Amino acid sequence: MTVTAVHKDPKALTMTITAEFEASPERVWQLWADPRQLERWWGPPTYPATFTTHELSPGTRTEYHMTGPEGDQPHGYWDIVEVDPPRLLVFRDGFANEDGSPNEALPEGEGRVTIEAIGGGRTRMSIENRFPSTEAMEQVLAMGMEEGMKQALGQIDAILAEGPARIG
Amino acid sequence: MPVIFDHDRIFAALADPTRRDIVRRAIDGQEGVAELAEHYSMSFAAVQKHVAILERAGLVTKRRRGRRKVVHTNVGAIRIAQNLLDRYQDLWHARIDRMTEIINETSEEADR
């Protein structure tokens, strides 16, 4: 199991998830920095993501869209706040209009990613997600996620059923 | 009277351990505010205040039971709050599993 801890704080409206990987911090950083890798995990299999702009430097805007089974294309953006490769990434993420401009009617969330080596060739990654309101949380979830999520979870079950992951 | 669920209120109401305990105890809907207050070392007024916050969030309702008024948990409202965070957690679980797959792929390539 790669996810090692989940902390939900309903009052602060944050959800922090911590995972460990058998890889270097630089390798884990690539999952975020390389748009081709990012789009392989950001959206569920039924809603694959396409990142059209992604530089990962402070003050830049990352633009992406997802494509649903009905051809629907929800758009989103990240405003990059802080970048310290391969240790820290802070971004505000929100929904965008079709032309990529932020949809200001919908709220922004904040993601804070910290990555650190923990020895033995392993790396710990922690993602703190902060929401301005529960409505914001709902909207994120409504963005074509649920359906695909069930499938993704099914895939995880299949992987877990194969037996314990190799250790060390 | 229909209760309008305000999610922020639900979360704020559930953030307090005493209120979470009241919600648990009131699932049966057997006790009034006075009886609930006996479980805690705080004053009746303080417990009454907690119940009022829970009521405003739609988490509990006061129902008439004969001559008494009992506090009853609205299980549906609890589920809404739990669901939101749980679903978000699932979403990230799935993402991290996909990340792991990508990393494993590249390390397998490197092993070749």
C-alpha cells in the first residue's frame, strides 16, 4: 500500500494524504513537473486529462481539460504559487471556461505538495488539499470524477489482489 | 419544516468533540437536553448551546415524545458530511495508485 496516512480535518476543510514511493524525490517530482506524466494520473481512466500549458514556475498558469465518455470537456487551471524542486509545490486550482480563463463563479482550492527522501531509496510525498468551502469540495467532486473513480478503485483492488508488494 | 443543509455549518458543528458525542448519543432519540447534559461535566446551558448549534446545522432535531422533547440525530446530514471527505480521499487514493504504476513502469524499464 503506497498511501500511508490520510488526515481529514472537517473544520479546516483540509484533507492531507501521505504516500511513500520506492523512488527518489527527483523521480516523484517528475510526476508533477512532466505534463505527459501528470496527465496519466490526474484524471481517472474515464476522464483522461490533457495539459496544454504547464511550466511549473511561480506566477505561471497551468491549463488543462479532461475528456469524459460523452465527449464532455471540463476545463481547469492551476495558478502556480511556490516551486522548490524536488521538495515543494504550492498551487491554487480552479475551474476554467472553455477558453481557459478562470471560471470565477466557481471557487479555487489550494494544493501543497511536499516531497522528501526517507532513506532506503524511498520518498515520502504529502499533499494537503485546502478548500474554501464544502461547496467547493462538492464541485471538485462533481467534475466528472465519481464515475471514473469507481473504475480506478476497481483497478487498485485488482492490483492488491495480486499479493503483497515487494519490500525494500 | 424542511431543513436546508448548509455544508459549512455541518462541518463546523461536527468539529467539536462534545457535539460529535451528542450526535452519537442522539441516534436513538431517547434523551432530552436535560438527560444529555448529565453525561457531561459542563453546565446544562452549555449543552443546550451545543444542541442548538447541531440543530441549526440540521444534524439533530427536537421531537415531541409524549410530554417530553427528545433530541434526535438526523443521520442523513451526517452522511453528507462524511461522504464529501471520503469521496475526496478516494479520488486521491486513485491518483496515487496511478502515480505508483507510472513509477513502477519506469523502474522496470531501468532494470532491463
